Amino acid sequence: MLASVFLCALAATLAVAQNATYDYVIAGAGTAGMLLAVVLSENPDITVCVLEAGGDGRTDTNITVPERRGTIQDTMYDWQFMTSPQPGLYPNGTEGAQPVPRGKVIGGTSAMNWMIHNTDSRVQLDIWESVLNLTGWNWDTLSTAFRESETMYAPATNESQFFKYDPAYHGSSGPIQSIFQRSVLSLFPQYLEPTLLNAGYSIPPDRNDGYAVGAGFLPLAIDPHNYTRSYSGSAYTAVQGRPNLHVLTDARVTGIDWASTSSNITAAGLRYVSDAAISNITQHVVGREVIISAGCIQSSQILELSGVGDPAILNPLGIQTVVNLTNVGEGLRDPPMMNYLPISFGVNTTFTGGEYIQNFIELESARNMLSPADYTAASEWLNSTTHIEGVRDAQLAVFKELWFAEQPLIEMAWQFAVQNVTPYNLIPLSQGNVHINSSDPLAAPVINPNYNRINATINGTEVEWDMWFLAKAAQTYETRLATNSPMNSIITSTDPQYDLPWDQYYEAVYQRTGTSEHLTGGNPMLPLEDGGVVDTQLKVYGTQNVYVVDGSIFPYQPSAHPMGLTYAVAVRAARLMQQSRGGGGLTFTEQLPGSNSSANATAVFPTQPGSLTPSVGTPAPAAYTGGAPGVMCASGSATLAAMLLALAFLA
Ligand SMILES: Cc1cc2nc3c(=O)[nH]c(=O)nc-3n(C[C@H](O)[C@H](O)[C@H](O)COP(=O)(O)OP(=O)(O)OC[C@H]3O[C@@H](n4cnc5c(N)ncnc54)[C@H](O)[C@@H]3O)c2cc1C
Ligand SMILES: *[C@@H]1O[C@H](CO)[C@@H](O)[C@H](O)[C@H]1NC(C)=O
Ligand SMILES: *[C@@H]1O[C@H](CO)[C@@H](O)[C@H](O)[C@H]1NC(C)=O
Ligand SMILES: *[C@@H]1O[C@H](CO)[C@@H](O)[C@H](O)[C@H]1NC(C)=O
Ligand SMILES: *[C@@H]1O[C@H](CO)[C@@H](O)[C@H](O)[C@H]1NC(C)=O
Ligand SMILES: *[C@@H]1O[C@H](CO)[C@@H](O)[C@H](O)[C@H]1NC(C)=O
Ligand SMILES: *[C@@H]1O[C@H](CO)[C@@H](O)[C@H](O)[C@H]1NC(C)=O
Ligand SMILES: *[C@@H]1O[C@H](CO)[C@@H](O)[C@H](O)[C@H]1NC(C)=O
Ligand SMILES: *[C@@H]1O[C@H](CO)[C@@H](O)[C@H](O)[C@H]1NC(C)=O
Ligand SMILES: *[C@@H]1O[C@H](CO)[C@@H](O)[C@H](O)[C@H]1NC(C)=O
Ligand SMILES: *[C@@H]1O[C@H](CO)[C@@H](O)[C@H](O)[C@H]1NC(C)=O
Ligand SMILES: *[C@@H]1O[C@H](CO)[C@@H](O)[C@H](O)[C@H]1NC(C)=O
Ligand SMILES: *[C@@H]1O[C@H](CO)[C@@H](O)[C@H](O)[C@H]1NC(C)=O
């Protein structure tokens, strides 16, 4: 214990000895922050320092072995947050409060997540520019940035018939490795796909091609050379020798140091303490540009602690307002997901295959997931609604646009080697916020995604919109599977029973629904008057040199799982920053779609992946178990790694 305390202290003090002025200092070595640092530091003339509150888990097999996904939740690698009570959800002993796992380690939540790696459709990303006026942010630029972040491997030839893959829409030399899964459960090709086709659903080509609606396997961020998680932590490993990139673990940012807080508001750097909390000695790192990449829970917290936010929140806490920006922390949302108990089918057959991760994801429009009568009734409500209390008008406009353009609004996730499917409401209308309620930088912020709080009047009845849509879609989909061939020939039972009366089916969905763990928002990139915190350069309004780069800047919820787009935002941010310095350092540029940009590399899996423990038939994501008090300092090998990183810092 003494040794680990000493190492934590050592790690935290070396930055002071350095006393360098970096070009960029970044708060958070997470999904976005770590990749941003990797891309920015391609240019040896640019110096980058990253401060990460957590430790270094890059050799921990609970992180690196794909089948061990989920095992770092509720450990020292997890911030273990909870939302505030949620009146819109089933109380279940916690007043509806949901766990909010977030990675606290190099790689952030990309070290913890389920590695599903996709991006949004063309219509959805073009709306950033066409409807939200975010000049330069559209499908072309974001899908290019996505491809710059990726190296995609063609499926192994013995599996290739299962995967719809077009290399034109994938990268060939980016830092995040991506593959299709290495084995396929016979449920999917033999039963599910033909049933979906008989029920009128489609099995489209590669869904990174701009049109995402339909069913099929999505890529996973896994390195095929050794079958390990590929994430921003492994992207760092590949370049960790760079002398111009310094990463400090156990360094918890407590605020922005300001050079000027008068008319020209300019940051001087970041201040931080050792996360081990053995001392509260504040240390400083100096930078020309300051980038906050602490994720959608803590980026707003760092801004508010630094005086950027709503004076009505800051004043009572004794924090002096530096920038009056009432939008900070607003627009947080979490798509509700039926994750506590998915839909399941009892079958009288045995499937083959499936000892590795299974990942068959269906993305559907509202029209494909509602009966014609329900679709019309819901469309009437949307068409007659121009303003909803608690929802920005721009958000409502986007939602309507996506609804009528038949973009994905519901996902059905088959993620287990069993006949379970988890319905998931991709874009909730309900939105909430995240704010500090203490000036103590070590206190957790108050997280309120405000689940299921927007009511609609459908066919004359007032309903809770997000749950109504989810439950209608779930019952429609379950019914179509249970009654179409060939699934109907093997199904012996359904749970919930597919033909329950509507109010009973709704109640079953309500009781099973909570977090999707896909929170985004809080610091949206939007025009200021529409709720924006950052502009199209990702610079915080009212400041000269403070930026936010992470999933908190999404202007509205993506229909894709958020990781892929988070990487794309990081790469695009790096390019914008490099351009604003005169374009230096662009070492890699993908072609736009149309040209075949991908390598012909094919996944070749190791026969003996390192200490693999397959988890066949694992149930839904680990539910929050109450959690031990946060571990304050990485111990053992993690701390040793922290020390080695700190020593590298001296070089
Ligand atoms: C269990 C789970 C499964 C998921 N599965 C998928 C999936 O399969 N596919 C997908 O696309 N998405 C998935 N997601 C969502 C996705 O992982 C996240 O949306 C994304 O990783 C968030 O990236 P970020 O950069 O915004 O934040 P993060 O990756 O969380 O990065 C924030 C970083 O900042 C650090 N930090 C925070 N505060 C401070 C501070 N004060 N000082 C210093 N450092 C600080 C954190 O420790 C962390 O390293 C999943 C999420 C969870 C929780
Ligand atoms: C360290 O940097 C700060 C801020 O730039 C400066 O005031 C101080 O003099 C420096 N200290 C040393 C020892 O160089
Ligand atoms: C990895 O996860 C397993 C299962 O949750 C746990 O028993 C084990 O202690 C973890 N290993 C480490 C090094 O944390
Ligand atoms: C986008 O710009 C147009 C034209 O200036 C304006 O009418 C519209 O309100 C803007 N939309 C948003 C969301 O700011
Ligand atoms: C897996 O292999 C890649 C490429 O060879 C390497 O960069 C990476 O460090 C390896 N990861 C682990 C956890 O061994
Ligand atoms: C604001 O301060 C920065 C940094 O000191 C300086 O580069 C910039 O020119 C100033 N801008 C204005 C408008 O004074
Ligand atoms: C550090 O500050 C926290 C509160 O911010 C306090 O609980 C703790 O006791 C302090 N630790 C030391 C060593 O002063
Ligand atoms: C902060 O800005 C908001 C609007 O942006 C305004 O209503 C409010 O009065 C301002 N508060 C202060 C203290 O200036
Ligand atoms: C609309 O309400 C009427 C009367 O209550 C009912 O008969 C009809 O089924 C409802 N339609 C839909 C789509 O809910
Ligand atoms: C609602 O508006 C859309 C787009 O203008 C239109 O296509 C649709 O037919 C309308 N639906 C109803 C039920 O009014
Ligand atoms: C929404 O409608 C439901 C009835 O379906 C009602 O119980 C609830 O109080 C309403 N919620 C809000 C926020 O108005
Ligand atoms: C499987 O169950 C289905 C539906 O109950 C039934 O029609 C079929 O005969 C069963 N097959 C076997 C082999 O038990
Ligand atoms: C209720 O909470 C417990 C854990 O406290 C969890 O295991 C269970 O899945 C939850 N059930 C529902 C329906 O939310």
C-alpha cells in the first residue's frame, strides 16, 4: 500500500518538474481524447499532454479480451455513477435511478464497451449541416473522418457469406482495427434472416454506406491479429514512443487555469490533483489550447467548476462566473433500452456455433416498426406539434425530419448466443441535463437524462412518448417473428408473451426498461441560440482557446452506437486544429466514398486467443450491484504502469 501511495504521488508530481508549455493540453484520455492526442501528435512539431484521472489497464485481460466485456464495470476502472431518481422509469427500489458506467482508465469508455462499431446514415449526418447550420459537418466529412479512424479487415473467407461488406465505406490505415465476428450462430442465417425477409424486413448491404435501415451483423472494434479489443488505448500503445506526446495517469483535472477572465477570456492550462487523494496539492500544466475530453458526464462538470456555465447554478456554489453560458450541461440524453430482461424466445431446437461474441443488429424506421394505424396516429401528433416544453425546437425539427425520411429510430440488438433480442429506442425525445451541485471537484455531478418525460396525444389518448414507441415497436417485432416462418416452427414460448393485451404488454416493457448506456450530449455543437456550447470549431462560446471534443458535443443522439462517431469527431477535431495551425501534420487522408479506399487485408484469427474465457449465453449487461466505494488509486501493476508513463514523460 505504501509503495502504491508513493507511486501515485510520483506520477502526479512529475508534470510540475516538467513545467513545459504544450501546444495542447487535454483533460481525459478517453475514447475521443486519447485518439485526438494520437492524431494531433502525428506532427512531431506539435506537443500534446493528456491528463487522465484513471490508471493504465492496457495489459489487463479484462479489458483486452473481447469476451470479458462487462467485467470491468463496478471496478476501479469504472466511475460507477448513478443518475438522479427518474420518475419516468419503473421504480424498482431505486426510484428509477440508473447506473451510469463510464471508463476511468486510458481509453475511457472504449476500454469498457461492447465494441460495436458503426456510424450514422447519410440523411442523419447531413442534417447536422442542412438543418442545424453546422457548416462543414455532414456525411461526407464525418464518414471520411470515420474511415480515417479505422482499419477494416475483410471477413475471413470461411465466414464471408454471412457479412455484407463494401470496403469503399471503411478505412484501411486508421488506428482502430475493425472486423466482423469470427463465428456465426446458426440462429441468424438459418432462422432469423429468412423470417425477417418473410416479415417484410430487409437485409441490406454494408450499413456504413449511408443507408443504415435493415438487419445484419455490424463490425466490432477488435484487432484480428491477436483477437484483442481495439480502442483508443491500443491506438496509444502503437505510438507511445512519440517524444511529443505525454500521457499522465492518476491526474484528475479539477478546473481550467485562466490567463485572462476579462473581455478576452483565455485559458492558460489545466489544474489537477492526484486521484489517489493522498494530498490535495493542486498541480498545473500549461497549454496554448485547452481541450476538455472528459465525456458527457464530466466535461460539463469541468467547465462549470471553471466558471463556464449558468450563473444561477454557479453563484450559489460560490463559483465566479467567467462565461455566462446557460447551455452547459443541457441536452444530455440516454436512449431507453429494454435491457433488464430482453425479449426471449423458447425454442425446441439447438443452434450451432456462437462461442464468440454474437452481434446481429437491426435498425428500423418508425414506419417499419408500427402498424399502419399507429404510424398514422403518431405522424398526426408529430405534424400538429411545433413546440414541446423541455425540447429545443431544433431537436423537434430533427426528429420529425428523421421520422418522415424513414431513418433508424428503433434498434433490435441480438447480442448473445441465445435467442434474446433487446429493443432500444435510438433517439428519445426526452432530454435532460448534467450539472454540479457542489464546488468540490471530486464530488459526482447530478446526472438527469430525464427518461420518458415527454407526453404525446396519440389517437386522443395521452401517452408517454418514448415508452409508447418502444413498446409498440417491441410488440410488433416480436409478433412478426413469432408468426412468420421459419421462426414460428421452432418457437415454443415467447417472453413477454407476444399477444398480450396492449396495456399488459406495455407494462412488461416498462418494467424491463432502463439505461442503454449510450448517453451523449451536455455540450452540444449548435448555434448558441439553439442551445449550443461549442461552435463548429468545437470551441466553447465566449472563450479564445477552450474546446470540447467527446460524445458530449453531439448535436442530437446518433442512431448508431456512439463510439464510431465519437472517433470520427476526434479525428475531425484533430484535422480542424491542424488546419488552423496552417495544415501541418496531415499524414493520412482517405478518399471520399466511391473510390475503393480499403486495404485488401483479411482477418486471420489466432487459433488460441490469449487466455480467452468465452461467455456463452451471458445475460443482458451487468446491472448495477450497488458498487463498492470508488477505489482511489490504481494498485499493483496498474500503478507501476502509471509510474512508467510518468517516467516516459521526463524523456
Ligand atoms: C457498458 C457500455 C457498453 C457500450 N457499448 C458500446 C458499443 O458496443 N458500441 C458503441 O458504439 N458504444 C458503446 N457504448 C458507448 C460508448 O462507449 C461511449 O459513448 C463512448 O465511449 C464515450 O466516449 P467519450 O470520449 O465521450 O468519453 P469517455 O470514453 O468516457 O472518456 C472520458 C475520459 O475522461 C476521463 N476523465 C473524466 N473526468 C476526468 C477528470 N476530471 N480529469 C481527468 N480525466 C477525466 C475518464 O476517466 C475517461 O477516460 C457503451 C457504453 C457502455 C458504458
Ligand atoms: C513554471 O511555469 C509557470 C507558468 O508559466 C511560471 O510562472 C514559472 O516561473 C515556471 N517555473 C519554473 C521553475 O520554470
Ligand atoms: C477480471 O474479472 C473477473 C470477473 O469479473 C474478476 O474475477 C477478476 O478479479 C478480474 N481481474 C482483475 C485483474 O481485475
Ligand atoms: C439555420 O439557418 C437558417 C437561415 O439563416 C435559419 O432560418 C434557421 O433557423 C437556422 N436553424 C437553426 C437550427 O439554427
Ligand atoms: C495485438 O496485436 C497488435 C498488432 O500486432 C499490437 O499492436 C497490440 O499491442 C496487440 N495487443 C495486445 C493486447 O497484445
Ligand atoms: C485574446 O487573447 C489571445 C491570447 O492572449 C490573443 O492571441 C488574441 O489576439 C486576443 N484577442 C483579442 C480580440 O484581443
Ligand atoms: C482532500 O479534499 C477532500 C474534499 O475535497 C477531503 O475529503 C480530503 O480529506 C482532503 N484530503 C486531504 C489529505 O487533505
Ligand atoms: C446569463 O445569460 C442569460 C441568457 O443567455 C441571461 O438571461 C441572464 O440574465 C445572464 N445572467 C447574468 C447574471 O448575466
Ligand atoms: C383509436 O381510437 C379508437 C377509439 O378508441 C380505437 O378504436 C382505435 O383502435 C384507435 N386506433 C389506434 C391506432 O390506436
Ligand atoms: C405529416 O407530414 C409529412 C411530411 O410533411 C407527410 O409526409 C405526412 O403524410 C403527414 N402525415 C400525416 C398523418 O398528416
Ligand atoms: C403523461 O401522461 C401520463 C398518462 O399516460 C400521466 O400519468 C403522466 O403524469 C404524464 N406525464 C407528464 C410529464 O405530463
Ligand atoms: C417445435 O415447436 C413447434 C411449435 O410449438 C411445433 O410446431 C413443432 O412440432 C415442434 N417441433 C419439435 C421437433 O418438437
Ligand atoms: C431491478 O433491480 C435489480 C438490481 O437492483 C436488477 O437486478 C433487476 O434486473 C431490476 N429489474 C428491473 C425490472 O428493472
